[in-house]
Amino acid sequence: MTRVTIRPELLRWAKERSGVSEADLKKRFPKIEEWESGVIQPTLKQLEGYAKATHTPFGFLFLARPPEEPLPIPDFRTMTDRRVTRPSPDLLDTIYMCQQRQAWYHEYSRANQLPPVEFIGTVTRTEDVKDVANLIREKLALSLEARRQCATWEDALRSFIYQADDAGILVMCNGVVANNTHRKLDPDEFRGFALSDRQAPVIFVNGADSKSAQMFTLAHELAHLWLGETALSSVEIAQEEEKDVERWCNAVAAEVLVPLDILEQAVQPKEPLEDAKPRLARQFKVSTLVILRRLRDVGFLSNRRFFTCFKEEVEHIAELQKKGGGGNFYLSQSARASKRFTRALAESTFEGQTLYRDAMKMLGISKISTFHNLARRLSVIE
């Protein structure tokens, strides 16, 4: 039995970095305390299992000291009045995966002479929020009338995602790392990010967040792309963001979803909030959380009442979300990795330009049959 000499501090670092509880790790690795104290060393197989359990790149465990892992993109998060200092492996792996997809699609786009996405980086924060929101709505064909045709605001969210995707943005919405249901993303760590690129702009929305928050996150990240900025965001609907750019993006997002001048006409001053909230949510096809924010913006709610109502609504939505069921894998897969990206990748693979191995890895798929079924759903093959 071959044992591997590993520095104990690397094992402790991997455990702390992973966020996996010590009790859970001890169940899988009963001698973990002896490894960390240096009394005995793990075998190679045990170390491979430990790396997998802690979501640690295997080679990192052989370094002389724990590595620094700075976020690869600008960080604009402020979470509940504290700044997140160490990114989780789930967040890092999600960013790396999206960067890999972006790099692939960038080269695919260039090779196939696809036109650049011309609106990326075309505005600045000196421009009026309403004007920028109008530009976004016009480009994505986000008319309020079309939104009203959706049965629910959840349907409007799906339509919003596909409209952004159709405009050239690779919109990826996922609640786990790739397709690993054991690695759920934490909305308290991040809600979304934008990767700016004129050939392959990417928006990632944390699908583990409530659907009511996802729509606002998507609109917020669109504002970042119109600025031409790459950014990791917390996207607090209720709170005032610390950074000016985040406040500006929130203001644009709110205006994209619920134009203030139209809301002012729709508000009935003496209407009880419990009646106004669902009525306006149906009219604008957005979540009640967005409506509450805009009712504050228009002066219908005081700050104090807004925060009380917002907290109650978050709790109410959380209870409703617990009752939700699972979805169709093939329908959700194109949303997880972007319908535009998934179709391009499948076409490139069946044309022999991309290896099956690479395509399946980028989609987080392990079976060729699953990849074929996905391609059929997208009408890439018959």
C-alpha cells in the first residue's frame, strides 16, 4: 500500500476551502485527524477521494503551501453588509466553466464569421437610466404588451432569457455546478455575473436563487454588458449597493422591467397594498419583489414600510418555492448552458470540428446518448 507524503496544512486548507463539514468528511475519511496531524499519510487512492470530496484540483495537494485563488473577474458583491473574502470552489468552478464556454464560442464565432454583438460597451454611467433601459428593451424586443401575453411572470422570465440569447448573449442559468446536483450554488454568495466580450458575451444567473430574483439579476447583468463590463454581482433588490456602478445597474434593471412613467399611471393611490401588489405584478409580468421596489421608487411606500413588506414577501416566496417540483432535463439543459451556445457546440461536434470529449465536458454531460438526445431536442440531428 503506497502512501503519499502530503503537508497537513494542505489538507486543512482543502477542507476549509470546500465548506464541507468536518463531520461529513470524517464519515468518509475516518483517519482525517491523523492525516492532518501528520501521524500517518493517506494512500494515493484516499488522497484522490479526498480531493474529489473537497472539490480541490488534485495537483494542489502536492504544493509547498496553500495557493492564493483570487477571483478571475472583478468583484462588486456586498452581501448583507459584509464582503465575501474567499470564493468557494463552486463559484470558482462555475466562473472557469463559463470562461471556457465563452472562449470556445468566441473562436467559433470568429471562424464562422458571425457578426459581433454591437451593443456591448456602447453606454456609460453618465447616460440617463431611462434612456439606457429603453435601448435594452428595444434591442431585446421587451415590450410590455408582449410580456402581458405570457401566462405568468415565470413564463415571462423564460421568454426574457431566450430574447437575450437571441440577441447574441449567451445566457446561462443554473443552480448547480455543471450538472452536479451535489454541488448546489449558494445565492448568498453570488446571484450572477457578466463576462463582457463582443463576440461571446455571457450572463450567468444563479438558478438556485428564487425565480423572483432571477429576472432582476438578468436585467442587472444586461446593464453591465451595455457598459462593456465584466462583473460578479450580489444584486440586492431591496438594499442600496455600496458601489456606484451597482446602484446604476440596479436602477437600469428596475426601469427595464417596470418603467416608472407607466407605473405612475397604473398606481391607484388609495388601493390597499395587498391588492396593488398582485395586480401590478400581473400587469408588468414581474415578481412582487420588483413591484415593491418600484412602489417605493414612485413614493407609494415609505422606506420603513417597504423593508417590512419586502422581508415578508421574501419569506412568502420561499415557502411557495419549497413546493415546486423538478423539471425536464433536456428543457433545462439549454437554459443551463445557453441555447445559443449548446446548439453551436452540438453542430460543431457533429460536423467533426469539436471532439465529443470536449463538448460533453463543457456541458457537464457524461453519456453520449444524453448528448445525442439533447442534440435532437435542439433539432441539430434527427
